[in-house]
Amino acid sequence: MNSQIAILSLTAASIAFMHTIFGPDHYLPFVVLSKARKWSNLKTIWITILCGIGHVGSSILIGFIGIAAGIALSKLQYFESLRGNIAGWLFIGFGLAYAVWGLRRALKNKTHTHAHFHLNGKKHVHEHTHFVEHAHIHTGENDETNEKVDYKSLTPWILFIIFVLGPCEPLIPLVMFPALEHSTLGVITVSAVFGIVTIATMTTIVILMTTGISFVKLEKLEKYTHALAGSAIFLSGMAIQFLGL
């Protein structure tokens, strides 16, 4: 590696780090959804990494296609800007929809009582909500077991699609095209550095924040975690769209 590529690699690492730190959309959605949906640490980390790969990989692919096809930098920047605009609105829409769904869920999730009569005429009353599984154990009676179908959540896939559509704005103009003046290998090197640092920074922040937020006891606000998560994603999208973060 020559000195120019080494300097560009260091620059790429710095840009990737700062770009991620100042972009709440790179980590906030994973933190709040992990809390709301009670993801394990391992699941949260893997979802973050996969979305990071989609996020960086899409811009790298577009950059290489543009370089191979001889597309002007200005046109590539316009296309990336268009993608960023779409991703911003998707974050806003997803966050708003998730917040509304979470609020409706919280308002419906009220504790109430049900009376049950046994075959022997005895009666018992219990409290429950319709969003928490509960079982009735009636000794001596032949109750049928109803299996509940466990559908996988679409939330991680929605996040992945949004991150694939969301560009790394500084990657092509500030990292890939300057490296192109030296060699194709240089472009590959600095792109890899940018991607690794971006994903590593995303993952580190998510781990630190999820660890910290795990000690926060919401108590009465616990049932509003989905609504709060959606609101956080919505505000993150607003920050992207209108503040340029």
C-alpha cells in the first residue's frame, strides 16, 4: 500500500466514524426496537450488522457501477441524494406507523377479568390482557391444547430494506473517486475501510446504548415502549430529512 492510499484509508476511516456518530438513523432504530421487541443482544447485533452491510454495500455497488460505466460524479451524487430522500421518508413513515400501532396496542392492552366455570360447577376469576399469553390449568379436566402460530416479525426486514435504500453520502465523492486517481485496488481498499469502520461504529454504539437502556425501568410506561420506539424512529427520520443528519 503506497502512502497516498494509506492516507486515503485513514481519511475514509475518519469520515466513516464521524458520518455514523452524527447520523442517529445508524443506531437509534436498533436500540429502541431492541428494547420494545425484547430482542436478545445477539439478535440486535446481527440485525445491526446486516443492515450496516446493506447500507454500505449498496453505495459501494453503485459507486463501482458508476466508475465502470464512466458516469459523471455529479450524476452519481444526484442519484445518491434521491435515494437518501426516499430513505428519509421511509424512516418517517415507518416510525409514524409503528408509533400509531404501538399506541393503539397500549390503549387496548388493559387488564380485565374473566369468569370461568368448571364442569363441577365451581367458578374462578382471573385477570389478563389480550397481548400476553395466559394459560388455564384445570386439574382433572381434559382441556385441548391450542397451538399458537408464531409468525416472524417483519420489522428487521423492513429496517434492512430501508438501510439498503439509504446511501452513505460521503462514500462515493470523498472516498471512492479520490482513490480512483491512484488505482482500482486503492478504490477497493478505501471502500473496505469505510465499510468496516461504519459497521463497527454502528455495532459498538448499539451495544453501548442497549446495555445502558437495559437498566432503565419504565414501569408504568412499559406498555408504551412500542409507541416510544416508533416516535424515536420518526424523529430520527425527521432529523435526516430536514436537518441533514
